[in-house]
Amino acid sequence: MSGRNSTAAYEALKDRFERLAALSGAQAVLHWDRATMMPEGGAGARAEQQAILSLIAHETLTAPEVAGLIDEAREADGLDPWDRANLHEMARLHAHATATPASLVTRLSRQKSAAEMVWRKARAANDYASLAPELDKLIALVREQAAAKAEALGLDPYDALLDGYDPGRRSADIDVLFAELESFLPGLLREVMEHQARGPAALPIEGPFPVALQEKIGREVMDLIGFDFAHGRLDVSHHPFTGGVPDDSRITTRYDEADFTESLMAVIHETGHSLYERGLPPEWRSQPAGRARGMTIHESQSLLFEMQAARTESFIRFLAPRLKTGFGGEGPAWEPENVLRHYRRVAPGFIRVQADEVSYPLHVMLRYGLERAMIAGELTAKDLPAAWNEGMERMLGIVPPDDAAGCMQDIHWPSGSFGYFPTYTLGALAAAQLFAAAKQRHDGIEEALGQGDFAPLLGFVRTHVHGKGASRTPDEIVSEATGEPLGTAAFKAHIEARYLGK
Amino acid sequence: MSGRNSTAAYEALKDRFERLAALSGAQAVLHWDRATMMPEGGAGARAEQQAILSLIAHETLTAPEVAGLIDEAREADGLDPWDRANLHEMARLHAHATATPASLVTRLSRQKSAAEMVWRKARAANDYASLAPELDKLIALVREQAAAKAEALGLDPYDALLDGYDPGRRSADIDVLFAELESFLPGLLREVMEHQARGPAALPIEGPFPVALQEKIGREVMDLIGFDFAHGRLDVSHHPFTGGVPDDSRITTRYDEADFTESLMAVIHETGHSLYERGLPPEWRSQPAGRARGMTIHESQSLLFEMQAARTESFIRFLAPRLKTGFGGEGPAWEPENVLRHYRRVAPGFIRVQADEVSYPLHVMLRYGLERAMIAGELTAKDLPAAWNEGMERMLGIVPPDDAAGCMQDIHWPSGSFGYFPTYTLGALAAAQLFAAAKQRHDGIEEALGQGDFAPLLGFVRTHVHGKGASRTPDEIVSEATGEPLGTAAFKAHIEARYLGK
């Protein structure tokens, strides 16, 4: 095979992935619009549009000539390390896609849309019975996909799904990390609760907090952190998310006029996701090597800003007086110490997205166990509520009052995302490790946060995380940025320092 | 060829056109989002997404097997008249698409996006010099397309473009109708102006009219006319338009806090477009026979509601007290007679979308002449402003103060739409003819409008226009609904009755 033909093969692949990037960008707009703008009656037509675009993308990625082009491109001379990484990603995406038959791709896309729309109503009406049959249909299709991928990739079915969210991750690794967490976290949670009980209680911060003001302050904080509104938007959806494409990044939040704290932190969280997308290498925008490196790294970026940086005492001291002025608040409840107490309150609760960072991993471990059972065929939708409630009691010692606050709270399963949940906690571990490394390598990161200046922290992750795109594995990114493989030590040290003063 | 194979061929075509409908629906969302929601920095990525989807649609429609499938499907037994019309439309769309090479489709899509984005800034800054080179590049590509289509369809280049907007329409027919208009309209315009000058002047309706109130009242009027908000939205864009798909119809307007009248009528206009889309036969949603029948019929539906129905004395008598209450207005300016004077004021002006219905056709005739010259290669962007101003002086006796109020006012040319403008006036002729026929066939249409009830009028067009989809030609729809071929008589009678009391 000549070098020239091999180079041409690689160029042909790049053209094909440019087309895939455009399709994926179009899908991102359709998805964002559905969650933020679309009238309910548009659901059927939208599901059809999304299914057809999924099918076209699948056909583009699995066309008969692609395997040959990949083989041929591997012989090409003159590919630099980024090209090599790009080709490696192309092959990985191709292997995932060819594992799933086209007809299953369409059925999955349609059922995801259908189940998600039912979920929106079912959750609002606390009507799990209407969701269960749709969820069972979806689980059956996801299991079919998991089995097909397992066969093609030589992995366990759950691992085959997990690999789609966090490349290279295996449940065996997660089991080790989660076992470590389980060995210390319940005890640590009790210790934190006791320590907290000995201190002063947080004074309530009295509302109401009008949506327009919350949005204004949210935008100001986004601006501080480095969000560029010429390349993005802030809107409202049921479940906050980051959508769009790197040059047009759309984040969402939701507002509660009785409590601004949750929405504001959701904004900071999604801004962390958005900055990651925006910081991906621009010269690789439409190629696989220029994409985000999976959901563990993505979550590490949102939590780095939300949990690590924005909840430091330095930043809260900067933020609190601005919140007080912005909302026209008065009295001791607005003092930094009290705001800090709100943002660091630890209390087991029903809702994952409202959970403190100490109990959050327990929510994830519950879901991880349940979704592994669903993919293994050992748990159906009918039995999910009971299994959920039993797990909540075992993990957190509390049982939700209804399924809306229980197994229906998250969009992930109704939208077909199985294998996604563990990345939240892996991301939390990575965030703690990255923040510790950033502070160790660069003096003055906390001092800058005290001035509302996120630039030094952003600079660290721009270089060590964002700019690497998908050229390294998730674990390589963490190891190279922090000098250590992904582990639980930094997270444990962070919890002990922040909540026990150790 | 066996009937069974022919039937299979038709079914295969239907599957293909279902895919095309989904692609077109996705494009509609991307287009709407670009005009209403997208941050400026997203333009590059969006242009790429739109270009790739255009290319994929073009490939889907022009794939080598399609011509054979069409030939084979023509032999199918058991196709009912709708299927026959559907197949006819498939063949027409295929002929248009195969006429344009794929590489040209992509270049056109990219240049349309580029020129439109430049136009948005250039118009705002009255900077025609920045638009001219982009427009010339675009005209060159459109001429390339016109020549290719002319060759393939056996038409004159301009007619080949026109046929894409108004199937079966030829410039020779337009020349006849426009010559008739030219024979009476300038004289009629003078007569109306003189008649108007003899009556009382309209009292100014004093603002300001807050955007939020205008939007609220606009939504109430949309609701009256029959807009279903479970299947659509109202938003803001530079140039009002109707986008989306029949089950998710997105209309836009723009607001001027000093004058609510224009925005409100724009809302009614776009609602007319939207109701047409929504009334297309649901069982043919994703097939060519279920699509709108070109822009002349589309415009006839918007003008039927905006110009014919909403400006009747009956409806204005219903509307005026509600406007007064809604805006908290006081005094004689809010009396129905005075509101009617505002909505029927005739005065030659610079801006087409603000023009009264008497002078409007003169704006269209100007553009028709200029775009024919551009497509014929007889007029370039450099010479457009001078030709525009000369034409304005000749047609309307006035010269715009700058290009923003002159040749840069419309989005059509910068977005690559040549052959579209004449359909505005053909639509106005059709609207007058349809409204006259509706009143003749159904008693009480005006009385119902006096109660704010559009249902009888809507019922007439649901049956005679909307429900026919693309199963008939535009001229067949008009003839069958009104008993007459499309002409200028009803329009002339309407102007004389409304403005001269004849």
C-alpha cells in the first residue's frame, strides 16, 4: 500500500468525520430546542427528525468502505501524534457504531424520544405507572444494544455501554474506587453531620428571589468565570444541561423563587461544562480528536468550578456581598459565613442534583447498582421503585415519599443513558485531584478566587485538560495533570479539610 | 414491469421522501434558531451544519436509483389521485434537484449563510459596500444554478428559479398580470390619495407601547384567528417569518415601542401562513403531496387574514376597543374609525413590508425587474443601489435616503432567494379573489369577523386551499376555489370598494 493512498484514505476519513460533526451539531440544536423551546405538540415531528439524523449519522459512520479506509490510513506516513490520536478515535467510534445495527439505532432513537416525553409528564404528575411500560421498552432496546456492543468489542454488556461515555473505563475499576469510597464515606458522612451539628445552624436567607434577578446574577457570575455570550446562551429547562457546540454553547438552569442557591450553583456547574467545550482545540473542531474526552473528564470540569472553586471560602467571601446587593438583601443571613454554611450544608436528601458533595456519591452508587441490574436483565421497570426505595434506605437511611422524588427524578434512564451515572462520582474524584494539583503547582489560585478571578484556575485546565481534546485517555489526562492515577485520596482529603477542618 | 415491483418502487420513494421531510424539518429548526436564538459567534458552525444537511438532502433526492424508481412507480396500479399527485411532485422535485450539481448545492448554502450574516450587520450600519462583494458572489452562484436548471427543465433561467417558488408559474404570465396592474394601479393610487386627502387625517395613537403588552395582545389575536400554541410559538426576529413544521409552527415578529400597528399586523400575517401549514393534510405530512403549494398560495393565505379580513370595518370595530383596553389608551384616537384610518392609510413609502396594499405591488414590480436583470447578468451588486433608486423614483415618485431603506431592506437577495418577490403580489391578487369568493359562497363571514370569529373564513380555506396540499397546481387551487382563473379584477374591485367606496 503506498503512502499516498494511505494519506488519501486518512483525508477521506477526515471529510467523513467533518460531515458527522455537522450532523452531531444539528442534533445538538434539535435536542436543546426540544428541552427549552419546543411546544409540546412538536414532539412527534421532532422525534422523527432526531431518529432520521441518528440513522444518517450511523450510516455515514458504518458505510462499507470505512473499515478499509481505517486500515489503509494506519499505513500513512507523516501523521503526527494528533493525527494518530484522531485516527485512533475514528476507529473507536467506528467499532462502537458498527456494533449496533441500523434498524436498532432508529428504534432506540424513537423510543428514547417517546420515553423522555412521557417521563416529563409522568414526573410532573408523579405517575410512575405511565412511565414503566415505556421504560421497559427502552431497557429492552438498550440491552439489545449492550449485547451487540459486548459481542463486537469483547466486553461485558454494561462495560460496553460505559465505554461509550467514558472511553476505556471498566466496571472492575469502578468497583475498586467505589469500594474505597464505601469504606470511608458513610463514616465520614456521620462525622461531618456531627461536626456540623456542633456548629451554628445556617440562618435562612429569605426570598422571594425573582427569576429575572436570579438570571441577571447568574449571567454576571458566568461572565466572571469566563463564559463568552457571543458564543453561547443561558436558558431554562427542567433538568439543567449543557448543549450546543463549542462555538455556540447553550447552558440551561431552572429557577426556584424561594431559593436562589441551587440555580446559581447549577449555572456555575454548567458553565464548567461549557468552558471545557469552548476550550477544546479549535484546529480540531470537526474531528474526533477535538472532542471532549468522555463524561468523567466533562464532570470533573463542571465540579472543579462548582464544588471545588465556587465553594471555597475565598470565593464565597467575594460573592456574598454581591448577592446581598444584587437581591437587595439585609441582615446577618447574607454574611459570607452564613452563605458559606448554606453552600456547605451536608444532609442526606432524596434528590441527587440537590445533594451535597459528601452524600452525592451514595446517590450514584445506588444508581450504578440498579442500572447494572437492569442491563443484566435482573431488574425490570415494575420492580424499580421498590429496589430504589430499599437502596435509598440502605445507602442514605431515608425513603422518598413518592417516585417523583425517587426513581423518576432523573432524565438519564428515560432518555436511554445507562452507564452514565458513575461518571458523576469519577468526575468528583478527578475534580478534587485537579484542584489540589492546580493549587500545588500555581500559587495564588485561591487568592485570585477571592477577587472573583477564575483566570489562573481556568488557565491550568485550558492547558492540562481542555486543550488535550480526545488525544489522551481520561486516565492519562488525570495522571499527566496531577502526577497521580485517578484515586479517592484527594477527594477524601478535600472532604476532611472542608467539612472537618482537618 | 409487474405491478408489484411498481408498487414497491413507489413505497421505496415514499420512504425516501419521509427521510427528506425529516431533514427539511431539521433545517427549519436550524434556520429558525439562527434568526431568533443563535449567538453571533455560532454563525460559522451553523453555516456548516446547514450546508451539510443541504448536501445530504440533495444526495438523497438525486441518488442514482431515484430516476428509475420514479419511472417504475409510474406503472403502479392502484394509485389513487393523491398518490398520483404525490408521485408527480416527487418527479418535479427530483428534476429540480438533479439539475443542480452537489458541489454547487454546498457552495450555495455556504454563501447564502455568509451573505445573510453580512447583510444583518450591513443593514444595521447602512454599509452597502460590505455587502456588495458577498452579494456578487451569491448572484454568480445563483446564476450558475439558474443556468443549470434552465438547461435541465427546458425553461428560461429566471423561470427555472421561479418554478421553485411557484410551481408552473412563468414570467410570461406574470408579465401579463403585472401589465394589467400597471395599466390601472398608478392612476388608482393617485385617486385613492386624493380621496384620502379630502377625508379627516388620522389622529396619532400615542405610545409608548411596551413590548410585553404588544406581545400579549398579539398572542390574543393569534388565539382568535385559530393559532394553536400547543403546536407553535411566537418569537422575535429582524424580519418576521413563519418557520418550523406543520405540527410545530414558529412565527416571528419585531416590535416598535412607538407604534404597535405594524407588529400586530405582522403577527396576523404570519398567523395566516402558519394556519396554512397547520391545515395541510395530516395523512400526507411527510410526503410531497402534503406540502404547501408554493409561495403564491402561501402569501394568499397570509394576506387573506392580514389584508382582507383583519382590515375589514367589521373586525376593526371588534378589535379597536380591545386595543384601547389592552394598552390602557384614552381619547378619540382609539375610536374604531381612527384605528381604521391607520390601518388603511395609503402613502408611498420606502419600505416594502410597511407598504399599504395599494402601493405594495409597485415595490414588487421594482424588485421583479431588478432581479430579472441580475439573473440575466445585466445588473451587478455595484450598480444595484443606483438602479434601485431610479426605479423607486419611477414607480413611487420617491428616493430612499440610504441603502438601508433602499436595496438592503429585504433579506431575500442576501439569502439567495431570486424569483420569490413576484409571489407577494400574485398572492395579493389570489387573496382578494379568495375573500370575494368566500363572502359570495358563505353568508355571514363579515358578520362573524365583527364578533372576532374567524372560523367561517378559516373553514372555507381549510377546505378549498389548505386541505389540498400540493395535489393541485396553484392556479387550479385558485380556479376551483373561486370559479375564475387568477386575475386582477377582484383585487381592483377590492381596492376601489375599500378606498374609494365604489
